Amino acid sequence: MNLQELGDRLAIRELAERYTMAVTCRDWAAVADCFHEDAKWAVPGAGLAFEGREQIAAGIRAAVEPNAFHMLMPHALVIDTLDSG
């Protein structure tokens, strides 16, 4: 593994952790910042699917806000392949 790949893997893990904290803290602007403008986000089987940074943040917010307590915890993040495509 070269330094670029190591740096890319670290950046992906940090992004996942940033997303986790943003949702847990209900910081919806920070949640939006975790996604590219053209991103797609879905939870198969739950009927949740959103496209675009702002729509994703709004959709996650709508799913989380009704809960008095909501905490995400990252577990066993594995990056099998890095691909620019």
C-alpha cells in the first residue's frame, strides 16, 4: 500500500466518522457536507432513498428528528477497493 492509498483510506474513515457525529449531534449542515452534490443515499427495505446533498440531509433529518434519542456508532468499516470511477 502506498502513501496515497493510505491517505485515501484514512480520509474515507474520517468522513464516515464525521457523518456519524453529525447525525448523532443533529448537525444537518455537517451531514450535508459529508455528501457530494450528485450523491445517492438509500436504505434498502426501509423505503428511504434520496439524491443530492441537500435532499439527503433533509431526508436523514426527517428520519431522525422524530426520535427523542438517536445515536449512530461506526462499526467495522472495511474498504475493499479504491477506485476513482
